[in-house]
Amino acid sequence: MSYWKNIKTVCADLSPNCRSAARTQSEMLDHPLTWSRRLGLWLHVLICRWCRRYGRQLRYLRSVAQTQGEAPASAPPPKLSAAARERIRQRLQKEQ
């Protein structure tokens, strides 16, 4: 009986609360985590469906943001014409 109690205590110590789990999931997208933080997050997400859902939403938003940043192959290069640059330069000089 004490064996399972010890396992439960260790899991509880490793597993973060929901607020920490949310921050850790966000950090995980930016850089690798230590094995202990990954394990703790895994334990938490295993039992918390809300944090699992939050993780899926984070991954979805990241994938959408990455695809939106890509310009289509047929789009013209994002450069201003010489006339547009001249109009901007004149407007800036006029405002000074």
C-alpha cells in the first residue's frame, strides 16, 4: 500500500498545476524542455483534459500563424515602385 502512496506522491510532486502546465506548453513550442519538466507536463496532461485541449489549441494556432506568414508563390515581391518611394520621401520632408 505504501508503494502506491509513494508513487502517487512522486507524481503529484512532478506534475505542475494548470497554470504552470499552460506556461510550460507554450515554452515547449519555443525551446526544448528538461526531461523532468517534460515528464511533469506529460503526467499533468495525462490527467487534465483542459490542459490537453489547451495544448492542441496552441499547436493549431502556431501552425496557422506559420502558414499565414508564407507568401504565395504567385505573389509579387513586396517592393515599392520608384514613384511610391519618391511620394513617401516628399511627404516625410514636407512634414518635417
